[in-house]
Amino acid sequence: MHQTISERWNRISLRTKITGVTVLMLTLGLLVSGIGTAAMLRSYVEDQMASKLDTIASGDLSKYFQQTDGRSGEDSLYGRDFRASEDVFVAVYRPSGEYVGNNWADLDRDIPLIPRTLTQAEVTELNPGRFTVITLPDSSGAKTYRAVTTLMPADNQGNNAPIIIAISSKDSERLLAVYLTIFLGFGLGVVLVGALLTRMLVTTTFTPLREVERTAAAIADGDFSQRLGGATPNTEVGRLNRSLNTMLNRIDRAFRDRARTIEQMRRFVGDASHELRTPLVSVRGYAELYRMGALQTPDEVAQAMDRIEKEAIRMGGLVEDLLALARLDEAKPLELAEVDLVPLARDAALDAMAANPGRVVTVIAPEEPRATEAAGEPPADVEVELEPERPATGAMSFAGATLARLRGRRPRGESGGGGRRGSGHRAGAAASGASKRSGGARNRGSSAEPAETTFAGPSTSAPKRATTATVPVRRAVVLAEENKIRQVITNLMANAIRFTTDGSPIEIRVSVDDAAERAMIEVIDHGEGIAPQIREKIFQRFWRADTSRTRETGGSGLGLAIVSSIIAAHNGTVDVVETPGGGATFRVSLPLAGSTAAPQPVVSA
């Protein structure tokens, strides 16, 4: 039974429950107030009647009697006639207890039913110290009269006559009945109006909840684009809508991310298997040729081994790239430290020059002002032209610059200025070998151009000029993992070298945006450039604009994906724009050390 009632209650709608409970509470409140008021009013009327009877019994009762036949001096109470009274009923008994009469005998009205006898002893017993009110019924049996008993002198001999004094309570009962009728009428009206208003209010208030219900049903059917709205944000329904919208946005974004991830994973697995299958087929084919004896001469065997080695190297590079991406996807904490981007740019330029002697690589970086070496000496922010005695080979130039850097001194031909930090900012003639000053003129005043370091290989037909100019700017120091940033610059340089001709120059520009608190490093080439419609796709894994060309150059389509993952882990951005005059400029932006956007180092317990 209890379970049945509970199930029925749970099947009732919330609007009906709230309306029913509100109406029930309103009805109970009205009933309690009405019944309580009626009971208190009845008690007050009873007290008023008792006080009136007490006053009458304690007063002069002779006013209810008059002389008979005009004779005066009649001292006996029983020889008098009753005086007419509409409000007070008086009944007289003899001292022996016999009933004599009452003052309503000649009136046409209902009289109370009184006892046939009443003695003085009974009167004394009913009134031990004060008058006791008793209830007398009328002819119909309804107890509508309130009465008291008292004694009144009956004659001059000291005899007392028992008397009953009564008043009717019909007027008071009628007043209470009218009050209850009016109260119930108004109460019923209040309950009905309250029920209607409550229903309207609940219906209006629950309109957003019905919208939530409809939206939830649509979402359950698979439409995740549904959103809630229309409710005031500071209400419960408004806060519920905001929370549900936030949850739906996250669910929708999670489903999109999941679908995109699944699609990327499918493409990743397909591309990886395709990339690995090609060299494996080559290795297997040459191995089968060797096993079958098809390779007869030592030259053929050497050629086959060379192809096997190249394909193995290609597979090794692909596996290394995949491993690097897998480690980045694990989101392991970075080993953060302050890293100056200028030395990293110079090292990348030196490495590129060593691997590609025919390249001209220029590093453009901000320079801090140098302290004056001696009092009165002109400032060092001057333009210096360096004329080498003879061109040096790229390998020798790179070796000389590297050894000089390892020994703690600058290569010959670099501008002076003391052993301060950030010497990588200063221009050097690392690619031109040993050189000397040719007496370039010093010009007073500051230059507005950044420092440039040009590295040239043996293919340069004319001596290169290294120009140094200082600009007082903020150092390009970021909070990052140095090896990762080096990998980023190396991958961008490799991409620029791979897709440009051998004689095409490359620039590496380092700059600082003080307003945005970000440092930028750009790799600028002057090749064919990248079409605008594919610039967002080149950072995807295994994406290639020209598959055949990429295979020829040995690329796997993962280098730029690694760059994007590393920069994202450092709270940075990477994009590609067109180089003025033709070519592609890859721009990496990282938060400066100390800025709010910089990644926070992980503190181990």
C-alpha cells in the first residue's frame, strides 16, 4: 500500500504537486484561522453572558415584579405580578421548592425548560462562593439558555424564595453562524483564487524547465547543437540553464575533438603504415635479390647495400619523429629554464652553414647597448665594415667560429665590447675566416637597425660585409626547455633548406614585442612559398603538399607537426606568412620569461 501511494505520488507532475501543496497549505491556514477565531469569539460571548447574569443576580431583582391590584404594602413576593421583560427570564419558587411561575408565561415565545422544584439548599449548593452559570435547553432540546440561581426575600418573616434568572444565547449563536458563513465564503474564494494564481505562477516559472525538457529530448535524439536560453541568469532556472549550456558546449566540443582525433588517428595510422611499407618493400626486395643470386658483381651488391642503408636511415628518421610526437602527446612536464633565443639562432645558422656550405644564412637579432670602454670614447653603436684578406671555406669558417666560442673568445672579425652575456647578439664574421679591421669610420649617435650576423660558405663570389648596430631593447629570453627550442629551430631550418634552391639565402630574425610580452623567432626563406589555402594544413601530421617531392628529399611530413606540438606545450604559437618578394616566413611566438602567459615550472615535492 505504501509503495503504491509512493508510486502514484511520483507519477504526479511537479507543477501539480506544487499547486496542490500550495492550495492545501492555504486551505489549512484559513481553516485554522477561522476555527480559532470562532472559538475565541464564542468564549468571549460566553464570558459576556456570564458577566451579565452575575450583574443581574447581584442587583435589585424587585424591578422584575410589581404590586397586584394597585395595593401597596403587600410584602409577600408571591402576591406580586411579574413585570414584562423581553431579555431576562425570571422563574420563582416557594421556599419549600414548589414552582410558582415565570415572567414569560404571558409572552408568545419559547421558554427554557426549568426544573419542577428548586429548594434553597440546592441554590446554596450550586453557588458555593459565586454564581454558577448553568445551561438550560429550549422546547426543542437545544441548550440555548444560560441561567443562574439565586435567593430573594419572599416576605417579612425572613423567608427566601429560590429564583432562576436566564438569558437566551440565540443572538450570539446567530452572530457566530453568520460569521462562519461569511468566513467560509471568503475562504473558499481565497482558496480558488490562490489555486489559480499558483497554477499560473508555477506554469510561468516552469516554462524554462519545459524548454530544458524539450532541449534534453532533442539532445537525446542526437542533436547536440541545441542550447538553452531565455531565463534570467540570477534565478535558479537561469543558473541551471547556464550550467547545462556549459556542459553541452563541453560535450559537443568533446565529441568534435573525439571525431577529429579518430579521423586523425586513422589517417596517422594509414600514413605511418604507408611510409613504413615503402622502405620495407625496398629492403625486402634487395634482400631477396641478394638471396636469389641476382646481384652478381661487387658493384651491384654495393649499390643494393647502399639502397638498403638509405631506406633503413629513412625508417629510423621516421621512427624517431613518431617517438618524438608520442612523447609530446604524453604531455610530460617540461624542464623549464631561462633561454636566450639569440645564441640558439646563431648556433642553428652555424649548423646550417656547416651542412650546406653554399648557403648564406643571416641572423637578425636585437642588441643591448654596450658600456663605454673608456671615458670620452664615442659610443659603440656604430657601423663597422669588415674586409677579409681572403675568402675562407665554409667548413673552416664554421670550425673557427665554433672553436673560438668553445674557448670563450670571439672569432676574429667580430665586433669587440667585452665579455658580457649575450655576445651572441653581436655580429661576427664567422663565415669569412680570419679578418681585420679596415679602418671603418665611427659615427656618433645610435642606430635604429638590429644586429646582423651573416654566415657565408665557399660559394660566395665576393666578400660579405657584417654590419653591427645596437638598439636598446629587451632581451629575447623565454622560459622554455632549451633542447626543445633548438629542435624547433632545426626543423624549421631543415624545412627551409629542403624546399629552396642551393643558392637561396635564409634569414633568422629574433625580435621582442614588449607590448604583448612575447619573443618571436622567424625563419625566412625566398623559395616558392606556401599557398594560403594550405598554410593551416602543413602543421598536421604526415601532411604534404607534394608527396613525390617530399620522398625525394627524404621528408616524412612530421617535422612541422613536431614544431607545432613543442610550441603549443610552451604556450606559444607558430604560423607561416608570405615573405615579401616571395618565399615563406615561419614565425614562432613565445611568452617572455616573467610574463603571465609563460609556462610555469613544475615544483617537485
